[in-house]
Amino acid sequence: MYVGTLELDLLLGDVHSLKEKRSVVRPIVAELRRRYDVAAAEAGHVELHRRSLVGVATVSVDAGHCGEVLDACERLVAARPEIELLSARRRLYGEDD
């Protein structure tokens, strides 16, 4: 069994309040969950209105499948025109970790 995690550090575009931030981040998190059946949530920078850290996790019996799902999630977020993907960090945990 493998667990793959992805941390996406985002810079939000024309956002001037935490309320506007939620209106940008929530649809992204919802689409990740719906489209790829992953666990996803805003996991950092919650007090900043132009930054967000979105965490994604997936579980699979195949390490390659974990990587494919995380690749697809990263591409989906990077393609959003209203945000800039500053960094993406991924980790893979196996049975021995």
C-alpha cells in the first residue's frame, strides 16, 4: 500500500479579502476531490488572502498509480488562470515508511 501526498503553494490573483480567497480555493479543492477521488483541503496560509497551501493525498496499492493521480492533480491546478502555482512538493510513503 502506498500513500502519495502533494502540497501546492498557490498565489491567488485579484483577491482582496479572505472571503474572495474562499471563493477561489473552494472550487479548486472540490474539483480535485470530485475528478480524482482524492482527499484535498486548504492546509496552510489560511490567514493570508493572496496565498494558499492546498494539500492532496491519495492511497493505492501501486506507487505508479499514486504518481499518475498526483501528476493529474498538479496539472489541473497549474492550468487555472486565476492562480499561479509557486511550488509543488510531493512525497510517497510505502509500507516500510
